[in-house]
Amino acid sequence: MSGDRETIDVASASLRWRRAADAGLAFRRITDADLPFLSHLYASTRADELAAVPWSDEQKAAFLDMQFRAQHAHYQQYYPTADWLVTMCAGQDIGRLYLDRWPSEHCVIDIAFLPEHRGKGLGAALMHDVLDEAADAGKAVSIHVEKFNPAMRLYRRLGFVTEEDKGVYDLMRWRAPAVADQVKIA
């Protein structure tokens, strides 16, 4: 991670994420300065899960910080070529997208939004752009999704199918429709 906090132009030739741009989203590469925000974002994705745990707020915060640091280190080690992006709207940090482009497919390592930005179509816009980019490259898209993640409905609507049960997660994959499937006979 560098110290550069420059915003990435999603409408540029390198990304072409039109729907995300139309939804008001912008992106920048993560830096070390983003770690507190990313930790807070991570904690927001686990809040419901930890609500029933009989720990103090301090114990929960310590656990979440430890989990975030472990996840972050794992992602950085095992996906060294990925794009690590902070998602912004109106100049405010609202989420993250971690995306790796492998030779055979795009892998969505992680996508998350702060609670107040969930369920507003932002994730759908962004995922449509990722799918379009992969389809243009002739690639599939994979993502690991927790079985009770509310976004599972979105992924199914987009055409992702569960290919493997990984315990807590499902490995889901989307494949572009074959050209023959797109041709309509008059």
C-alpha cells in the first residue's frame, strides 16, 4: 500500500464502470491511512453476528480488530495482484472493493458498504460493471459469500450460482452467457 490517495476515474478506459459512476461512486486505492476506516467497515459487517455474544463492547472491539488484521494480512498475502479499492460517494468513504483479475476469471475478494449505504443499489451497479468487464474479457466471476449474507439474493439475481459449499461460505460463480444464447432467431 502506498500513501497515494488519488481517486481513480472509473469511467476511464482501464475500468469503464459506467453504472458505478452513474450511481455517484468513485474509487481510490487503499493506503495505510485507510486502515482505521477499513477496520470500522469490517466491524459493521459483523455487528449483527456479534450482537448476541455476551462480551463487553471492549471485548467485541478487540476481537473485531484482531479479525480485521488477520483478514487484511491474509488478503494481502494471497492476492498480491488485486486492486484494493476504497469506494466513495460524494467524497465520503462508504465501502471497499477488492478485486483480482486472474487469467481465467475475475475474483471478487470482498465487497462491502457501510450500513447506511446498503440496499440502495450501489452494490448492484458496481457488480454489474464487474460482470460486464469480465464478460468483455471472456471470463467468469467468482466470489465467496457467507450463507446468511443478505447480499446472497443480489448475487443470485445477477446469475451467480453456488458451485461449492465451503462451510460458512458458498463459492459462487457467474459465467457470461454464451454468444449463441444471446442470438435471437427471428
